[in-house]
Amino acid sequence: MRGFCRAMKVAIVSGRYERAEAEACRSLVRSGDKIVELGAAVGYVGLFCLTQGAASRVVSVEANPGSVRRLVHNYDLSGRQAEVISAAIAAKDGEMVFYTSPEFWGDGVERRGERQTAISVPTMSFRTLWSRLDFEPDVVIADIEGAEVDLPWRELPTATNRIIIELHPRLRGPAKSFALLKLLMDLGFEVAFCRDDVFGLVRSKIPPAG
């Protein structure tokens, strides 16, 4: 864990880091699942799914190039080959300003402090992401620091029957966060897990087209 601040090391070693996400994955990820993780950071949740949930594949999407390097290193240490896309998931393909922090869990599309550094990163739309994959994900995991409310979730593949998502009402407002939750429920998902701002949803039906 070289390069991490002391508080971050303590959170990881103590099991407090991404605890709710790990519990959601333990509850919802099944053996053989193919997963896309949006906002993969340094790879903790993806590796958890592979090692504890017996997922068959995890494709990680991460905007911060520094976190991508750490993710690849962490996968190497675990004897696994990382499948990673270095981009920010967004409504459209292009570029955007992304704010990085000394502690990676402060990264995001919104400036939140003076210690953040603005960098330009490529963006990738859902349509482009799905077209690049050679599979349709069973599970989509998203922890993208508020950007989740800007994505066109209606473009999810029909094979995707579970979502594990962290909402960020303190960053984007409760109305937008819970409007997204309602949209996902309108798309046929039901809440099967909830802890803090992390929700696990399972698709019970496919809504009619249009």
C-alpha cells in the first residue's frame, strides 16, 4: 500500500473501506458472473468479486490514470490479469475535466477541495462501452462520485439483471439521487440490498420497449 496516506491504509486494513459495497457483492454476485465496474479506483471491489464471489470476469472502468496503474499493480499481486478501460463513463464520448485527489476516494467530476488537481480525461458513453465488450454484463457496479445521475441507464443491456450502485445525495442532491433510484425501479429493478448510500438492485422484469 505504498503511496496511500495513513488514514487510507487504516481503512483498508480494518475492512472499513468499501464495506457496504463488499457486503452488497457478497449478497448479489454469483459464481460465473461477468461484471462491469464503473469507478473501479484501485481494484478492491473488482478483486473482491473475483476472489470472494467467484465472478468469471471483471472489466474495470476508471478515469484517474494513477488509480489505473495501482489497479493493474494490485491485480498483478493477486496473480490476475486486469481488464481495464482508462476513461470516465459519461453521457457522451469525448473529454472532460476530472478532479484527482491525494486520496483517490476524493476523485470525481466535481471539485470538492483545494488539494484536488484538474486533469483532462477521455469519456466513454454507455453505447461505446457495451460495443467494446465481448459480453453483456450480468452485473454493473457503479461508484462514480455523483456522476451516476447523469448516465442514460435506459441503455443497459437486457442481460444485466443486477446493479450495485452508490448514490451520492450529498454531492448531487437527494432529489436527483432518488430520481435515479426510481428510474431503475421503473426499468424493472427491485431493491434487494441497502446499506448507507449503497443499493443492490435485482431486475425482476424487462419493461416493454418504448
